[in-house]
Amino acid sequence: MDPLISVIIPAYNHERYIGEALHSVLAQDYPDLEIIVVDDGSQDATADLAEDILKQGRRPYRLIRQANSGAHIALNTGISLAQGEYIAILNSDDRFYDQRLSKMLRELQGHGNRFSFSQVLHIDENGSPHPYHPHYLQLLAEARRFPTISFALLWNNLAITTGNFFFHRSLYEEVGPFAPYTTCHDWDYLLRVILLEEPLFVQEELFAYRIHPTNTLRKHNELVEEEARKVRANYIINLAHAKNPLAPGPKQWGPYWWFFMDHYLQSFSDDAEVCDVLRKIKTANLQNANRKMQSILLDTLQRNGRIIEELESKIEDLNQEILQRTTQIDSLKDQVHAPLYFALRKLIYPLYQRLGGERTNALVKLKDKVKGFFGLKKMN
């Protein structure tokens, strides 16, 4: 049996786009899904249009109307009502591509992850490709420089929006609800996920993100930098509790982390709290490294000490054996060399005499050399 997927749609003043968003969900080929729309106090016809479309859509749904409380509240409300094993989010001005849900589920289950996001196409208010899209593709290319997708996400929010999130309910229960950020609740959530486990990046355009004049980011430009800095600082501050062995941090990545900080997170060099946390982690790592190094050195000395003792013992045994063999060789010389010399002398003596014998100085010298070779004293 296919697991149920709950699609959470927070909506606010998007009567122009809500229809396209809902139809993109209704058109999915995945059979077992429910739709939960949380209208966050819209002042236009967003909620009414959503209800009309949902009634005709032949999919299980719920429509919640609440006073304006912010996107994070709408998301948390929708997820609290969801019955699905998996959660997908779609903002009311964006849209899914065909087969997104079935593909995302298949990828997530196939890799054994609990959180995923896909590649994004940026569109304008009319649904045409937006000029920002080439810049996004450049960001993706730059992200390939990093050893893991988590480093890329800490550097930049490549998921772009909560509408690109697809995750297992159990992960949400561990990470907790969305935090009250106006512009960066999505990025904050991503970084909290990274502390627990690696996200899965599905490299296929399965989601369309719409950029238009009423985008939250456009209305709150002054908050973006401030909140982005805060969520990344929170990530670093909570690094000590990271369960993900690949989470970007000095404990997990050593020298590469400091390279990453210098090249991509330079702005934190003057953040007192972040610097204090990193200093403590670095000190602890150095202490652990020193203890580990001392242990390695002690073990090496002990192991090498035993090896040296064994080698010295073998050397002594070899010296004794060499001494014994030398004595045996000297004895053999006495037993073998003299008879061999005289046997050789008997064979060549007639030739020696015919060539001149003792009257030829060169022959005498040659005879002495042969005697010396056999280790014999001079003799006639």
C-alpha cells in the first residue's frame, strides 16, 4: 500500500495564483494524498477560490481559515492536522510539476533519507522563466565545489522556499515546528535538519518558484540579511549537538571547515558569540587531538620497543651463529686447504720446474700468492 502524502498549502492574498497551485497538486499522478489549505487571514478571495476548486478536485482536503499569524504558524497548523506519513509543502503562489510527488517519494525511499528538495525553475507572475533563473543555475554550479550538499545549504538556501520541502513525518517530530522568522523560516528549518542528517537533493526541475511584486522577500528586504545571519549563527551555536556525522563543522571536517569559514562565511569573524563557540570547539578538538596523539605515540613507543628487543635478540643469536660458523670454517681450512694445495702442487710441479722453478723470481712470487690464498705459511 502506498503511504499517504499530506500536501500543506499556506495561503495569503494569492487569489491570482491559488488556482494554478491547487490544480498542480490535483493533477499529480500519485493516488494517496490529502490537501490541507491554511488560509492565513487573506483579505481577498483566496480562501473562497480554494474551496471551490477543492470541492471539484476529488481529493481528500481540509480548508482552515485563521486570523493572520504568519507563514510559520500556517505551516505548523497544517502539519499538525496532517494524517500523512510524508509531508509536502506548496506555497499558494507556486506550483508543482507533473509527477513531483511520486518522483520525490521514490527518490527519498530509494536513498533512505527523510528530507529532500528538488531543483527549481524560477518563473515570473505570468508563469514565464524569470531572469533570476540563470543566477540560480550559477549558484548550483558553484555548490558543486563543496564536499556535501549540507555545505552548499549553509552557504546559500538552494532549496529556495518551504514549497520545495518533501520530508517524512518522523523528521518533523525531531526537528520541531517552524520558527517565527518572516523571511528565513525555510532556511532555519533546513539548517536544523542538517544538524540531524543529510538532506537529499533531487537534481530535476520538479518545482516552479514564482517571483512577483508581492513576494515576502521583496516586501521585507531589510530583514533578509539580518535573519539570514541569525539562522546561520544559530546553526553554528548548536553544532555541539549535531547528530549528523557529515554536518559542516570543525569537529567533523577539521581544516576544511576553517577554509570554508574563511572563504564563504567571512561575516562571522566579528560575531562574538559565534567566535566564542568556535573557539571552544577548536580548543576541545585540539585537546582531543593531543590526547589521541599522546596515545598513538605511547602505543608506538611500546610496540617499537618490543620490536627492538626482539631484533636485538635475533642479532645476538645471529652473531653467535656467525662466530660458530667462522670457527668451523677455520677448522675446515686446516683440514682441507693444505691437502688441496699439495695435491694441486703435485699436478703442476713438473710444469713449474720446466719454466724455471726457484730460479725464476715471478714464479716464486706466484707460488707464494697461491699459498697465501690457501692460508698456508711459506714452504718449499
